[in-house]
Amino acid sequence: MRNLWRRLLSLLCIGMTLMVGCVQVMDDQPKLDPQEQSSFFADGIASRPLPDHIIAADPATWQVRSASKHDATTSDEVYLTGRVDGEPVDTLPALLLSRFTYPELLHRGHERFDVSCVPCHDATGSGNGMAARRGFPYPPTYHSDRLRSQPLGYFFVVATEGHNKMPPYRDLISTEDRWAIAAYVRALQFSQYADVTQLKEADLNALQESP
């Protein structure tokens, strides 16, 4: 038994010696501390200014760096709130359509949806995004009867104000982009539940000929 304890003590000593001898290469590499002088940059300062379009870590200071320049110069209630008399509107605001064509709006909506919405809602809007599959509450599918029957402004309002577990994106996504996302959500709904009677004859023939 005494020999066993001696062996264990020897192994412990060897282990501690090896740990002390470890070299933290990354910690010892050349680096500059905050506010330290540097000859590398023209202004002689090691700390660099923050790039544009970033979001502060403190939620209290979140700001939309890419917000439309028009947001502060308009009082259009429909455009800013998505509501008329407290109820979500069912059409896109005229102010928005004066700036974008429908294809431009949907292209922008698709792009912004992929960035901000796909992690939870997935690319088709079915609510099976990667965040949900890894423990976040599953959002409802856009393709339910309940959400297909909602007016277009409803999706803008939810993106703006949040709903249930979804946080508000008013300060993270510009007004124009929230409308673009809402328009793209409606297009997603149509793509998954299209009424064939609304298709053009050429599109209907192509659908019938497809395998």
C-alpha cells in the first residue's frame, strides 16, 4: 500500500511539473493593449474606431445604423406603424411603393429574411429553423390557416413589436426592411399554398407538364 501511495505521489508531482511547464503561445505573442501607442497606424493609436453597421453589446444602446433616412422625416402612420385606427393594414404603404418596385421590394425582403428570420422560421417559413431545433421555442408556421388569413400589416407589426417569444426588431431592422420582409412572407405563403386559378396560362401549362 505504501508503494502505491508513493507511485501516486510521483505521478502527481510529474503532472504538476508538466502543467507549470506549459507555454501559452497565444498569450505570449506580440500584441498591443487598448489605448497603447502604435507605429503601425498613421494616427499612432492601437485602438481602432468601430466599423459602421455594428450593434452594441448592451441592448440599452442598440441602434439601427442602416435605418432609412426617410424614417425621421415622415409622419405617415401606415408606413411607421403598419396600422390604421389600431388595426393592421392589408396593403403596402403608398410611401413604400413610391420608393421601390414590387420586384425590388421582394428581392430585398428575401435577402433580409435570410439574415434575420431563417434561424428560427427556416427558409420556407415553416418554423423549423436551426435555433428552434437546438432548443429555442418553435415559431408557428406561416402556412397555417390562421396566419394565411392575417393582413399583410400583421407581419410588419409583429416584426416591429415582437410577439410571445419573438423579440421586437424595431431597433434592429429598418422600417423599409421590415416592410420588405412582410411582403416576402406573403410571397412565401403564396408559394406554398397558391390558388392555381390565379396562375397565368403559360405557368399553369408548365405546372401541368412538369413530372
